[in-house]
Amino acid sequence: TKLNASDLHSIQLLKKKKIIGFAVQNDLARLAEMGQLLDETDLFDLQTHAAPLLQTKSPGLSLTVRHFFDGQHLDKTLQCSDWHRRPLTEEQRTYAALDAAVLPHLYLRLQQQQQQQQQQQ
């Protein structure tokens, strides 16, 4: 698909953020335990920004993907698998990669929907 002006604007906004995540509070706490502190001003939590559009307090990633990608299903069955065990299984690595790969696309869709709502008001 071709990028339009809105996509290019969203990509420029995205470049200003160093980190995109989804429901990142637990991740931030774990990083802090390891001595890795992040500047939260560089963080864009998609869950926080999607919640008002989905009219729910804390939507899951699967629900958010389903909303923004016309009913597409994001399999979350490995979410509760043993992530402390090493090495991770191939299925866990694929699961984690897909969760991460969907975030920039979700960011663009979220920005588009927010812009549409602003224009309708």
C-alpha cells in the first residue's frame, strides 16, 4: 500500500518517540529492578491512547488489534507461558516478535482514527 500525507505525518511523530509499547507499566517496573531506568517522556504507551477510543479502561493487545485491523485475530495463548525458562522456544520467540512487530502499525492506525475523530468534532 502507498503512504499518504497522514501516514507520513504519523511516521514523523513516531520518530520523535524512542519507545513504543503496549501496557508498559510492568515492563518499566522490571527494568527498574534491573537498574535500567527509562525516561517516560520518550515512551508512547499504545494501551493508554487506545483506551478512550475503545471505550474501556485497559484494553488488551488482542482487542486493540481486532479493533484497528478489521477483526484480525492476534493469538495470545503463549502470553502465560514460562518466559523465565531459557532458551525460549521457537513459538515464544515468534509470539514475542509478532507482538513487537504489530506496534508501529497499530500506532499509525491509532493516529489515523484519532485524527478522524478530531475532524468529526
